Amino acid sequence: MNTTEQLDLSDKSTMQFSYGQFLAYDQNESEPGSLWTDKHISQGFVRRSESLGIGTLVQFGAANVRTFNGTPASFDAYDRVISVPINLPSGILCIEGPEEYPIQRSINVEPGSYRLIAAQSLVSETKLSIDIFLESLAEIVANSEILKADDALEISGPLLETGDVAP
């Protein structure tokens, strides 16, 4: 499926990210932050069933966020593209930087399992463009994929598909 529909964010599209990450999680997840290990940092994400931490191209700054139903037609415009499964039992995907609380940036989809594709482009030293694509899945799958890697990602061996709640 190619990008066919842009999904509306419920709050502002400019996200303030920090600690080299942003969060994407089901609205009912009470503790969306995850503990990052060296392996998670190297691969650019940490994953739990209903919560993702996605590593950003730079440590802090602002990102223009757009959301789509489907998959990117091409990866050419992006510097990093990561695909990670996520379960959204509430049907509401929240997207925020770690220090933005209480931002209510979210999109509404049908409850279920999805493949979230986070596609990032570097705009400047502190600005990113992040496109988030959601593809509905028949069931949650175990495998994430690095679809396009930048120089900061260091992938060796299988991807680490599990994470723990941050203390």
C-alpha cells in the first residue's frame, strides 16, 4: 500500500523531542517511557507491545510531524526509516517528546495491530521532519526492520525486539 491518506493530529504538529528520542504509544499505556540499552541505541528504537521509543537523528530540537495511513512510496527523501510493530487496543496513538507532557498529540485509528514506520529527515542541526506511517496488520508480528539506515545506526545481528519500562 502506498501513502493514500494523511491522518489528522489532534494537537500541534511541531514536536519538541529530547534525549535523542520521541515516544509513540497506545493512549492506555500508563508508562510509555522505556529503558534504552546500548543495543537499543545502536538500532535506533526500543519496543514494547504498546509503546515505542524511536531514536532521532539529533539529540534535541523540534520536528514537524505528519501522520499517514499506509506505507511510504519511496524512502529517497528520508535519512532514516525504521519499521516497528505496535499494538493499539484503544485505537489512539499518542506521539510526543519525552519532556512535552501533557501534550495530547494523537491520531485515531481502528483498534488493532499496526506496523509503525518512522521516517526521518534532517532539516538542520536542531530540526527534523518526521513522517509516521501506520499499516494495519492482521496480527502483531515479532519482527522490526531497519528500512533505511543513517551513519549513526550500528546494526549487528538480530534486532532486539523487547524493552523494559523505564524506572
